[in-house]
Amino acid sequence: MEKTRIERAIEYISKLFQGNGDGHDLSHSLRVYKNAMSIAKAEGQGEEEIIALSALLHDCDDHKLFHTENNANARSFLQEEGLSEERIEKICRNINSVSFSKNRGRVPETIEGKIVQDADRLEAIGAIGIARCFQFGGSHGRSLENSIEHFYDKLLLVSKELNTPSAKKMAEKRDKLMEEFLKEWGEEMN
């Protein structure tokens, strides 16, 4: 049985992220994909394949991991798949709207972009966000205290910049968990 385009995308990124342990790996991309598809279903909007491919490929040219230009890894896969230039551009625009640090205060123009941005940002908060914060920090030589500062610099701000009602609802519980964690951290450190 022939694989679907989504299955081939998963295969592609699993090779690309092999050996990565800083929180931007295959598991992260698959969770972003799952989040994106849940948000799209709840919102009842957006073109499914554009959302799926944007979510799966969102980190395959991340400047923290790769030294590529103009979404070279994503474009290579999408061209090999025979997508039109128009669809490739849509996906690349969505990918480029994901990064929190590069897109603070910017709202993507399309519903697909909004959904993928929200899906990735949900990964930065809650239990998974806490784990990824320390995973990334440890792999980059950050102290525990420096990782805690990251909560105040980014993680506690994420839900204020979500685009869709569904993502905002998903974020509520995750925000509460992070606040509880920081309260407990403060008590244990004193």
C-alpha cells in the first residue's frame, strides 16, 4: 500500500531530526501536528493538508538546528512531492510565522498560519512546556535558574498571543500548571 503524503512527511522529518535531544525533535513536531489538527477541527476552518504539512515541517529549517536559507529543507521535500509553487509558498509562509522570538506580536494572515502558530506555542506551555524548557536549557548549558527566567521571559506570555478560541481554551489548564510549578519552585528554593 502506498504511503500518504503526510506519512512521507513524517518519514522525512524523522530522518532530519535523528539524534536531536534539545526539545525540537520528531516527537515535538508530531505533537505540534496533533495540536494543529485538533485546533483545525475545533475551529472548523483551514485547509487540512496545508495545516498538516506546515505543522510537520515547521522546525525542519529552524535556525537553532539547521544552517539553511529560504526554507530549503521544507521546499526540497514539498517540491519532491510535486506541490505547486503556490502551495509551497503558503506552507513556507506558515512555517515562517511560527517562531515566537521572530514573530512577537505578529498575527499570521491566514487561518492555517494562525492554527499552526497556536499549535507550536501550546508546546511551550504546560507540563510539556516545562519539560522542554529544561531539556533545551540543559542541552545548551543553561542553569536551572536561567531556565526558570525563561518562564518569565516567554512561557508565561505565550497564551496572551494565541490566535484561536480553541487554543486559548487549551492553554488555560497549561498556564495554571506552570503557575503552580513556579509557586512550588519558589517554596522549595527558600
